[in-house]
Amino acid sequence: MAGVRVAVVTGSNKGVGLAVVRALCRQFQGDVYLTARNPQLGEEAVKTLNNEGLCPLFHQLDINDLKSIRALQDFLKEKYGGLDVLVNNAGIAFKAADTTPFAIQAEVILKTNFFGTRNVCNELLPLIKPNGRVVNVSSIFSQTTLPKCSPELQERFRSATITEDELVKLMETFVKDAGNGVHEENGWPSFAYGVSKIGVTVLSRIQARQLKESRKGEGILLNACCPGWVRTDMAGPNATKSPDEGAETPVYLALLPTSVDSPFGLLISDKKVLAW
């Protein structure tokens, strides 16, 4: 299928991810893949959009399973010769009232939100075609949690030269410190979701820097974004935005025209740059 453009949205059988797929089906000139861990839930979501007159395709994807990620990688390589748009939307959070011990919350959340997202990027970024677009769905909580870290951690997370290996070690240290009950005394906040999204935002900054060095002149744009407070299973019914409204910024970044070279490597909310 040479010449056919393709977009993939992770964790997209519901919520913001499903809304992103809906918008891309309407606006993206090419094939759009809805992905989910559970094929049944994924196919049901496809049918929901079919009933709206839209035609997404489905591929199974569990971002916590390297085999699953690599199966998608092989599929995209063989069928399309690469990938034009990647929206890393998959993520999890615990409810505020959840009584799961903090150590377990930290391990589970970081496994998906940071390490799972990083694994998808490691396998799929090499497939991104010239003028491709990559959107890592972070959160406003990455920006608001950063000041709750120690000054030393803030400096490292804000560094323009932090490496991916250094970031991975920091995220691993947080999980270890949480497990040992010493995260607060070591400068970490007691908010695992916020820390995981700091990881996503900083990872995006690093990835953009790497793309500038390794694929200069190819017109690829990669950014992190905050969808806002969206009425989903994760955020609850009192949130201010509908899923379709939450999808606006990720879709805006996914469809940036080839004539622009920015934003790039930034955190975007409501289509505006947030300070880091």
C-alpha cells in the first residue's frame, strides 16, 4: 500500500483516544488505526464509529507488551512501509479514593504511562516518515507536579541536555523510592500520575532533540500535549471538557501542515505552548 498514509492512536477504544480517532477519520487523508489491548473492546469501538459513518481500522496493541508493540511495528512496516502519524494516548490513573498502596500505584502507573509509552516510541519512531507527526499525550499535571519535586530534581527534569538513559534512571528511582517508602524524603511528591507525566513531557523534549540530530531536514514534528480536564472514566463526570473537546489539541498537533516547523519538542495545551 505504498503511497497510502497511515495514523495510529494508542489506547483508543474510549475516551480521548476514541475522540482522536473520530477526528482523524474526518480530517486525515489516509488510514486511521484504532488500537486497544482487548480486541473485543476495540472492535466494538470501531463499530461505534462505523455507525457514525466513519471507517477506522483496528489493530491490537498492549503498550505493556513488547511482543504486541513489535507485531504492530511489523504490520506497519510491511503494509505501509512506515508511519505518518503516531498519537501516544494510552495511559492509566488511579481514582483519588483508591486504597491501593502508593508503592503499587507508582509501579503500575509508571509501567504504563512512562515505560510503556517509551517502548512504543522506541519501536515506532524509526518508522515515522518524512513530515510525520508524533503526539505524546501528557498532562497539565506534568507542569503542576514539577514544582513539587526537590530543586535538584527540577533542575534535572528541566535540563536541556538530560539524556533518555538519565530520565529512565530517574523514573526507576522514583518507583524504587516509593516501594521503600522514602520517596518524599528523597524529593519526590506523593503523586505517581504527575511524576509519570513529567516523564512523558521530558521524554518528548529528549526525543525532539534526537530527531533534530538524527533526522534533520525531514520535517518531522514531535510534541507533548495536555488534553485538559476531560469527562472520561479516568477523570470522572464532573470534568469541564467532552472527549471531543479534549481531542482538539492532540489532533491539531497530529495534523500540523508540512509548511510549518513548529511547535516542536514542546508541551502544548489548548493549542498554546506551556512553559517548562
